[in-house]
Amino acid sequence: MSSPPSLRELQHAFAGAIVDGVAPSLEPWIATRGIAPAARLRIYRNANLAIHVDALATSFPALQHLLGEDCFDGLATRHAAFRGNRSGNLQDYGADFAAFVAAQPETAPWPWLGDVARLEWLRQEVALAADATPADAAALVAALADADHPPRLRPCVRALSCAWAVLDLWRCAQAPEHDAIDPAVPQSVLLWREGSQVAMRAIAPAQAAFVDALRHESSLDLALAAAQLIEAQAPPETLLRPLLEHALLAA
């Protein structure tokens, strides 16, 4: 028998077994004790896949409802097996799941599924975002008057524009008795957190572009320009209205 592998080599081989399901170089160093080494490794691999499938189900409940549990589990298992988690934090797992779902051949008849997943991932980001005190009236006036220092959004604010009725589809998944909807109606959505709950509302596409530009720390002029690429005559007060109504600008 060759010399024992180092701890680093054992760890590397075990990680490979979790990802690929096989580790011939590791098996000779695993005690049998009634279970073959390869079978022991499969137990760990299957448990790892189950943990990641459960994590995706937690982050994408509406998608799971729209797909059906069996189809969702199949896609989630495939994603866990071939994409895996690049972070040690399960809360980070699933950032690329929307793109993965949209690219799968079995979801092609329902092209809005990827956008529903995008919305659900933004809900995850909103729920986990840092907190921030909303700006008071004096701070708002000062920020809006200072072209060099644009107002900051609270960290929990997100916006999404889609070619599909993504908010209606999400609501339909939560309440199946919801009235019939036409998926092929574009929708833009504003997301934020109220207390411990994620809130959402439909907004105009220009408003979504404005919010997204501010979230990426654009100046007011650039944010306004981004909005007016979509709606040429969009007035600033209309673009700001949902942010002011829900106190989404940070102190």
C-alpha cells in the first residue's frame, strides 16, 4: 500500500467525491465497517444535494409551485450537481438559478419562469439587505438640491423590469384562485422591506430604470436620463414618487 495521503489531499479528494460522486484515490483510506467506501461517499453526496435542493426550494417557493414539486426538484438537483455552491453560505446559493432555469429545454414553453425566479431572488436579496434609517424631510431637500451627491437608496431597495407579467405570476403562485392573467404583459416591480416583510408593487418601466440607476449610485441627472430613454417626457416628480411614498431614500 502506498503512503497515506496528507490531510490536504484527503480534503481535496473528499470535496471531489461530493461534487463528482467518485473518488477512487480516497476509497482505500475509508474504513468499511459494514458499508462499502463508495457507498459511504454517495451518502455524503446525496445529503449535500438534498441540502442544496432544500435551499433552492426555500428561496424560490413560487417557482416551485408553478413548475410542480417533481419538476422543480429535478431542476434543482441538476443545478446542485453541475453548478454547485461557490460560497460557504447557503443564503448566497441560487443567484444564478434564474438563468439556469430559463436555459433548460423543458422550461421553453413557459419563458416567463426565468423572470419569476429573478423576482424571487431579488426578494431574497431584499430580505437579507442591511438596514438604514430613512431620510427625513430636511435631508431629502438637501440631497435633491445637491447635484454632486445624489440621494442614496436604502440597501433593501430593488427594481426589476420584465417582458412578462412577473408580479401577477408570482401572486398567482401564492394564491392559485387568483383570476386568470395574461403572462405576456410586461411589468416592472419595485421591491423593498417593511419591517421583516418584503413588499412589492408595480411601477412604470421608467421608474424602474430610475431606481436601478440610483441603486448603482448614478447622479440624479444620469438617473433621469436613464428613465427618459424609456419615457422621454417622464417628469422627475413622477420618478421619485414611489421612493418618497415608501420612505425608500436613506438618511
